[in-house]
Amino acid sequence: MNVVPHSVPPDSNTMKTTLPYNRKYVIFAVYEVLDKNGAEYEKTDASTILAEMSVYGNLSRFSVSVNEQETGTEITVTMIHPCEGLSASGVQRSVTAVADSILQYLENDLEINRLKA
């Protein structure tokens, strides 16, 4: 899997990554991860999902956007409302955890399971 992380400021509440997968697979993975984690979510437009979910025991609100680019599908995870008292590094860890869960789902479903077949 060739994942291209994008540069964001170290104190950012956002993580962007370009994935080598079709947009529909990435969107499916987002919903699967949200459902698996018991998130409450709503689709705001064709590319963005707002979700409230607990990460490391902290209930926060996230925005997950999926956009097709020339080089692949870009996924952007942003914490839009952190749990009260969550530190900047806690925000970064939570955003990374959500993004990593989606990436891991895709890797497991599209790469590893293909090898087992």
C-alpha cells in the first residue's frame, strides 16, 4: 500500500493522507470504522461525514472528508470539537488513531485478505 502523508503543522487538529484506493472503497472503510466504534454520524455532503465518537475514552467530534485526486483518494480527518480538557497532543493522537483505523481497515480488507484468498 502506497500511502502519501501530507504535511500539516505539528499542533494541527487535522491529518491528510492520499491513498491508492478508489474513493468508494475509502468511503466504505470510513463507515465501517465509524460503525465498529459505535460512532454517531451524519453525512453533510458527498464528501464529508461528521462523527461523534470516543477515542481512548474521550468523546470528541470529527470531520472525515474523502476526495478523489489525480494521484489517488485524499482522506482528511479533522477534530472539530475535542473532549473538554483534551491536550493538543491528545488531539493529535486521537486524529491519528481515527485515520490509522481507516487505513488499517483498507489494508486488511484490500491487501491482506487478498493474499489469504
